[in-house]
Amino acid sequence: MALRKRGTVIPRTSFVRRGLVGGVVLSMTVLTACGGGDSDDSTDAAGGAAACRPASGKVTLDYWSWVPGMQKAVDVWNAENPKIQVKVKTTPAGNAGTYQNMSNALKADKAPDLGQIEYDSLASFRLKNGLTDISKCAGVTDAKGDFVDWTWSQVDFGADGKDGVWAVPQDTGPMALFYRKDVFDKLGLAAPTTWEEYEAAAKKIKAAKKGQYITHFSQTDPNWFTGLLWQNKGSMFERDGDTWKVSVDRPENRQVADYWQKLIDEKLVATDLQGFSPALYKAWNDGEVVTWISAAWGYSTIRDNAKSTAGKWAVAPMPQWEKGQNQAGNWGGSTTAVLKGSKHPAEAAKFALWLNSDAKALEILNKEGGLYAAAKSGLELDALKQPVNFYGKQPIFDVFAQASANVDTDFTWGPTMTDTYRFISDGTAKATGGGSTLGDVLKDADSQSADSLRKQSLDVKE
């Protein structure tokens, strides 16, 4: 598989917080340091990360992750590393509860050594002083070239390591269209190439069978909705030096919101199903929901939770806003971060590097969890070149390779994305219930996000 540039770019300069005394600007490089396992290191003479010395005895690390099959990868590590054992706690997806629990654990000084954090939320945890700089831990800076360029820029915040390294990239989430090919074929429908065709297909699918919908619109997946905005070049934040501009309610995003509002109003999509829920999985198995616009990792979600539909699904590129376009969104993609307070950052960093670059680990995480690796070697996995039986023996990762090449790399995350996602999720619940519109959600989330930045003493352009 040819290696292509993928994903999003964090703004090039480090996040800054407006000082509370005398207008002094404080760089976030001073917020955290990497302490050695059994040592009393703090920071070096230049104020950077500490030496990150290994512990002298046996170490046990706690790791929170929601990736299916993660335990199998960790079992391989534990068998090969008797002096560094890892305990996995399986958690809900980040915005479904893990991030809040992680934040609470950090406040109580009870956080795990390692945590799965998506790229879009990494800045929020850094702003909370919740991450450990692992740049001085053995092998970390040398690993930069092992990962797809844009993903490394996520974990050092585009500062070429000068501002520290705050996690190890794990995977990316280029988006495409999963669809029930048998249903489409029966109705004489081809995979829609435009959103106009997608709407027409939705009408035909609804008319063909009572209770059947083209897809669901979840209240609890704001990062999925963000992926739809991303495809239309609808970045929600802009940066000029140390000043932020919130652009959640911009024309490109309004176009997406208005489109989906129309589908909601005409009852062409199910609005009573939430992402990653038993009810949704039943709807897939029963043929009540027949498409899912999702990321590369979504292939295992359908495979593992809609087993009765094996051989009936296919994958196609995302529908386009204009015929002939080739644009894709990105949903998710995670890192393995060493959290503040870990007594063993050297060992935690060593495990994080292994987990996301070792051939055996990458193979397990792709097969079991559907991860589309951020490591360059992971993009050459034999599994990504093979037909996938569940999807009618289609080589589906060819579609995702194309999608990843068509993701806008200028998309900018805000430093308080967990807040922005909460605003969108809360508003969407009201909109899908008929109490407002998705346009209102964008408008409200725009003003609320600006207030969130100000509460963090960040400069916000009106």
C-alpha cells in the first residue's frame, strides 16, 4: 500500500494561556515533566523534561483503553516483559465516559499510567496539565520517523519536539461509506457518489420497507458529526499567533447541518438509536439500518456486532457535495499517552512505543480492533492488502487508503474540544427530539466554545 499523507494538523505553535499576573504569557511547555520511576528527578537545567530513568525493580502499569482485543496485544507484551507488566482496563469510548473519568482520576491523583486519548482531545488534557512529557524517555524522539508525519505532529503539537512529546500515535480514522449491498442491489441502487444521491436513496429505502432507514443520526457521537464537517472543509477553530477564532458556525458547517436536518425532518434517518449501542447492533442485524458513514476501524464494529449480515456489506467512498470531488473526513484516531502522576514514565513510554509499532501488536490491533495504524509499518500489514470475507471478499482497505489521501490536513482542533463536543452532543439531543435544529446547535456551540476558551484564559478573536 502506498504511503500517503493523512489527517489533520495541529497549529504549529504551542498552546498558550494568558497569564493572570501582569499580562505575562505562560507557555504550556512548563506545565508537565517526566519523572523517573524510582528517582527524584524533576526538570533539567533548561526547564524541559527530566531524564526519565527506568525503575530498578519490577513495574506494573495500569492502562485504560476501549480498543477491542487490546488484552490480546498486552498478553504478548506481558509474556515478553516479565519485569514490566501491564493491566488493561476496558473503558467506554472517550466521550462516552472515559475522558470524564480520566479527568476525575487526575484530580484525585488516581489516574492510570497510560490512557487512550484521541488526537482531538489530547490538547484538552494538556491544557489541564494531565499529560507527562516523554521526550526524554528512551527511544521516543528517535521514533518520530516511524509514524505517519501528521500523526507525530499531533503528539508534539507541531513544534518538532521542541515543546515536548506528549503521547505516541496509535491509529487514524479516514472515513468511507459502509452499506448493505444486498439491500441496495435489490432496490436497483448503486452506492451513492453524492449527498444528493444519498438523500434519494434514503427516500427509496424508506418507501420500500416500513421501519427501514438509510442510517441513524446519533446524539452521542459529536466527533462523528465533526467528521462530516471535516469532509466539507469545515474546520471549527482557526489560529492567528496566540489568538483563537471559533468558527463552529461557518457556512461550510451550516451546509452539512442543514442537509442532515432535512433528513431528520423528513424522517429519513433513525433518531432513536445511539452509536455503539445494542439497539443499533440489532438494527444492523435486522436490516433496519443499512448504511453507516464511519472510519476504517468501523469495519470490525459491524463485523463483530452484526454477524448475521456477513457477506452483505460493502464499502464505498463517502458521498461528495459536488460530483467529481474526492474529499473525505476523519473520525477518531487515537494516541497512547502517559498521564500525569505516573511513577514509571520510562516503562510506560517503552510500552506505548512497542504497542504502536511492533509488528505482532499492530497485527492484533488491526485484526481484533480494526485499527488503521499510525505507524508506517502498520500500513504495510498483509491483512490490509487482502479481501475481507465479511465484506463479500472486497479489499476494503483500498477504499480507506484512497480516503486517507483525501483528508484535509489543514483541519484545526481547538484546545478545549471535549467542551465543544459536549455542547454539540447536548444540542443534538434537543434537535433530534424536535426542540431545535442542527443549525441552532452550531450557533450555540460556537458561542459556548468561545466562552470555554476564555475561561481557560486564552485569547479569543471576536
